[in-house]
Amino acid sequence: MSLNRRDFVKLCTGTVAGFGISQMFHPAVCEAISGSLNGERPPVLWLQGQGCTGCSVSLLNSVHPTIADVLLKVISLEFHPTVMAWEGEPAMEHMMKIAEQYKGKYFVVVEGAVPTEADGKYCIIGEAHHKEISMADAMKSVAANAAAVLAVGTCAAYGGIPAAQGSETGAKSVSAFFKENGIATPVVNIPGCPPHPDWIVGTVVVALNAIKAKGLAAGLADVVKLLDADGRPTPFYGRNVHENCPYLEAYDAGKMCETFTKKDGCRYDLGCKGPMSMCDSFERKWNGGVNWCVSNAVCIGCVEPDFPDGKSPFYSA
Amino acid sequence: MSGCTPKAAPAGATGKATIAIDPVSRIEGHLKAEVTVENGVVVDARLSGGMYRGFETILRGRDPRDASQIVQRICGVCPTAHSTASCMALDNAFKVKVPTNGRLTRNLTFGANYLQSHILHFYHLAALDFVQGPDSAPFVPRFAKPDLRLPKDINAAAVDQYLEALEVRRICHEMVAMFGGRMPHVQGQVVGGTTQIPTKEALVEYAARFTKVREFVEKKYVPVAYTVGAAYKDLFSFGQGYKNCISFGAFPMNDAMTELHLKRGVYIDGKDQPFDPKLIKEYVKYSWFDDATTGLHFSEGKTVPAPHKAGAYSFVKAPRYNGKAVESGPVARMWVTNPELSPVGQKLLKDLFKLNAKRFRDLGDDKAFSVMGRHVARAEETYYMLSAIERWLKEVKAGEETFASAEIPAKSEGVGFTEAPRGSLVHYINIKDQKIDNYQIVSATLWNCNPRDDSGQLGPVERALIGTPVPDISNPVNVARVIRAFDP
């Protein structure tokens, strides 16, 4: 079995109103998510490039469904360097075996950017058949042959910090790397530094649901229709932080916070990048809803394609 | 087909073979271990950090205050450590005094992530070395001969705890986010203090979660570390390495920062020494960096990658303290601090190991610095952190200021020393024209997982691998067990 109806509705609550796709999240449809591409849980291969593992750690914080449910009921995580039991060449060769066996029918998650300088030497992900495999190599083979690639985190989606001013490694986003290498595999960006776990799990579940309902090609096409111009699913990234912020009224009234701890106003004068950021953190909040970025400090625009350089400096004097 | 295929065919049953494990899984980041096994024992080891981003160069030219946000992205498991070290360096450079309540909220935020990081490490990174998981990805596939020895009922309980621990570490992150804003990558720590004055309600929420986590640590994590240890007693007999260690100290218990919960100190060749930061140098002969940048103190550090340099084998620089390779992390801190062991730990050491130990050093250095000793140290450190968090919750004041503003200096430098869960961490900043002119980081991974230095001295983990039993090179389980005990 897969996600129960209650968990899934909790996941989606508040994000679909007004989008006209509530039918997609109808509880009866949701219950069918256990079926997949092959009658089993779809194989997922998780590649880590120039990342920090923060996206994986954020995913572990998933509340509804729990990460245990995600791992044991929703997907079959056949390769993930941070949690998998095996190691070394045999684990790498297992990944390649799965990629071969399920060609065009598995998913790849990419966490971290792809370095392209120095013949890809700035990120070696392992050895297989006594050969060093760079992240760039893996992108051209394992990632290219997937049904779709989820570029999780701002590094994978847009290059992020490894690709920022001063970088010497030729760090590229998944999309940029695929474009440069003529790879047409569909990419879904789930940015955030890190992304909220709901954005990751929600996108996976929406995709699997669509594929179950309409088959692989039509299902993925439906998912692609949900993406904005920056490749992000609009259910999670379609609304502007500032325009939906609880402090918008204060902004309109010209009432600004003077310091971080004097919180009786809008944080714009502290450097908040809410006006140029698109995500639903204002509603979803973080870490089980205990807090969120703007309430606590300021938004630094971590879901945006120009993070960090276009959002720097993060704080105003 | 299973196991690791050796690079060179062994010359007979007792011959020499070099095997590579790439990737070493269940760590943070990219690591390759190449070991030479002779007569069933590791005789040589090379540890290779296979990924480079260039934070130090990316930070140059930026607004100094951006540093404490950007450096968190060095590591998604311990971003609070980098945030803390960076903020301390900035406090130093900006010459700003953090209010008492700011120090306490920083401690509560950083402390909660210590609990998360250690729980995550034991259960979700290391445990599969000792526990057989369900027959479902990612718990399979595994080595054909994984050397898993827990009796069925204990194994089942351990699997239950693995799943429960996923929930517990999630709750720890809720504690971090209470004043940190969100986690991973907190918003709430800045130069001058923290951004959110705690309310009574928020403190109650933090404390309620702490109660849950505390119960798990005391009733499950600490006892299970010893119980698992008892099933793998031979893992107390190898992996010691140099038995030299360093701790920069962490968690200031007073505003003057003279009293640290995790103490500062150095222990080399059997002797305690006071910590002198001037004695730290980074070497790069065997690292993929320009040779001209070797032997520098971090205040003069240079970051010039040379990915094709012949003879080098890692992107990790080799820090040395007074020329010595020293390990850092929970065992270093527990050895330097030498606190009283947890009551359950003292009892289990007596019952399961016939050992009368009251303080950490009573374990003896052979046991303490062994593979299993490092796991025990991490569990005991988690226990030792509980009383600190309890104290901070009593001392922190709802409604009291946590932040002091300060102007960006035109020209200044600052340094911040702390301890990430996995080891010693220093951030150094040099500011010119109000911008970052130089930023250098010496992190835990650098202290432990470094390659040889210019004199050919092995890094601490490399040294710890020497003597590791590998009776079956197709199932070289002990190699990664040694490495994972360091929590790379």
C-alpha cells in the first residue's frame, strides 16, 4: 500500500485552491498511487554532485508522509550515497544495472551542481568497472536515460552557490548541462536552499499520480504543464512571498522593522527578498510549522534562479 | 556478483591486494578509500576527498554579513556549526558583543542540532554496519557477507529504533528552527547575536520537544550504543590511529566565553597540552592545490585548486597541529573534557564489559579511540549535551534582547573557533574596504580525512585504517566501519 488518504490530503492542503486541479488530488485517486511504472514502487537513483546533502536532510524532515513511508511505500530508492546499505563499485554497478533494466522508466534525483571544468574532476561520484565516474559522466548516462530528472535544490536547479561569482569549477545546473550536451530528458526543478520537504515529496507524488492515471508520456506531459518558466511546479512556487506575506500590510503602511529583533513591521528594510521570491513558505511554514524564514529573520530568495548573487547582499545596513 | 573487486589479483591466499571503495557510503560528501590488504590486514591506506566547490574563493568580494548564510551550505547536516563559527568570526571582526540572551539562543539552536546530528549518524549513517535492515531498498542490496551479528530480537529492536530515530531527529530540527527560523540552513543567526527574541510560548514548545528527544537519548540511543558494542567487541580492538586529538571547545557557558561546555584542549603522545592556534598549518603536497600554498596558517591561507597535480590524491588539505596529525570529533572532545559517563553507560560497561569506568578516560585510550569507542563517545557526548540544554533553558529569558547591531568595519579580521558535531572548526575572515578579502575555513573533515602531509605523515583516518582486519576482500566491511566511526 502507499500513502493513506489523510496523509496526502494534509500534504496538499492549502496549495491547490484556485488552481483548478483539485481533481488531481481527489482522495480516491490518491489512494491509487501505489501502482507505478512497473507495478512496483518506481526505482529512484539519487545522484549527488556539488552539494551539501542539505536537500536530503530536508527531505528526512517530511511530516506527511513520513520519510519512512516515502522510502518503504512510495519509491524504491535503489541508490543514495547517504543512506544506502552498500558501498563502492558494487553499489555503483547496481545503480547501472537498474538504469539498464528500467531504461526510460526510472527517475533520477540530482542534488548539487554538475562541475564541468577539469574534465569533470571536481566531482567524482564513484568507481564502476575499475573506472572513475564523474558527476558529468553520470549525468550523460544514468541521468540522460531516466524518464525524468528531478533537480532538487537550487544547486541542481540553477547552479546555486557552487556556480556563484568566484567559482572555478564550471558548476552547472541539470538543465544547463543537459542543454549543452543535447540531452532532452525532461527536468523538473524543485529549488530551495534547501527545498521544503513538502515541495519534494509533493512533486514526486503528483508526478506518480499523473503517470498512474495517464501512462508515462501523458502523465509527465501533465506535470510539465504545471511548471513555470523556471521549471518549478506552480502548486508550490506559483505565489510571490511578499504579495502573500503576513507583513504586507505593514509594508503598505510604511512600517518597517528597524533591527532583526524589533519585529513590529515589514522586514524589507532589513534586506528581505520576499518581493522577488516565489514559494509558499508564508503558508506552509517550516519544520512542522514551528517557524519560517521571514518571521524569524528575512527571506534570502533561496528558491530563485539568481540565488545567491542576485539576492546579495542578504541584509541591508 | 558482490563485493569489491580488487585492483590487482591477490598473489595466493595471503598475498597483497589493493582495493578501492568509491563511494564510501553513509557519510556526508564524496570520499574514496583505497587500502592495501596483506595477510588479511590493512597495511596502507589513501583517503581521497573527490569533490571541490571553492567556498573560500566564492566568498571573496562579498558583504561580510553574507558569509554566515553562505558557509552553512558547506554542509547540510551541520550548517549550524558553520553558521556559529562564521558569526563568531564576524562578531570578532565587527567588535560587537553578543547579548547574553543571544549567546543562549545560539547555544539552544546549535545544541539542538548536535542532538540531531549524532542521532542521525548512529542510526541512519552507521547502524547498517551492525544492523540488518528490511529487505527493501535502500537497505538492500548489501554485501553478501555483511558480518551482521545481532541476535534476531535485538536486531528487530534496532530496526524499530532506526525508524523511530527518523522521527526523533526531525523533532530535533523543529527545536533548531524554533529560534533558527528553519532547518537545514538557519536564518536566525547573524553577526551580533540571533534574530528572534524568545517568547515564553516558543520556549515551552522547544522544551516539550526536548523532553521527547531526551527520553529517546537516555532510554534508547545511549544503551543501544553499548549493547551493539557488546555484540561487536572486536571493534574495540582496532582503528585507534595516532590517539592524538584536538578540540577547539564549544558552547560558551558564560558571556566572557571562558567556560566552554565542550572543553578546549590538545592531547598528543599521551600528554595534555594547552591549545595554541598559531600552531595550525595546512599542507597540500598530496592535495589538489598549488604547492606554493603549502604550510600556511589559516590567517594567511590561500585556495588555489590544481586538479591535475601529479602525486596528489585528494581535494582535502592536510591540517597539522605543531606538525602532528590530530583527530577531532566526539572522542577528542570526550577525551579532553573527560566528563562523567552516563549512569546507564557506567552500568553497561560493568555488566557487558566488566569495566569499572566513571569518567570517559577510564575507558583507556585503546578502547576509547577504537572503532566502537568512537560510537560510544558520540552517544556519551549526546548524553552530555542534555544537561547543557537543560541549563540554557533555565538561563534564557523570554523577552530579553538577543541582538546587538554593528557597522561593517572598513578593515578588520576575525576568527571563530567552535566544534562541529564531527570535529574542530575554525572560520577566519579578513575584511578590506568593507568586503571579504580573504576567508579561510579549516573544518572537521579536514582534520580527520586528510591525505598525507608534505612529510608523508598519514592523515588520522588513514592511520586508523592501518591494522584493520580484512579477512575477505570481497566483503571488506571493516574498512568503511573504521571510516564511518569518524562521521565524515
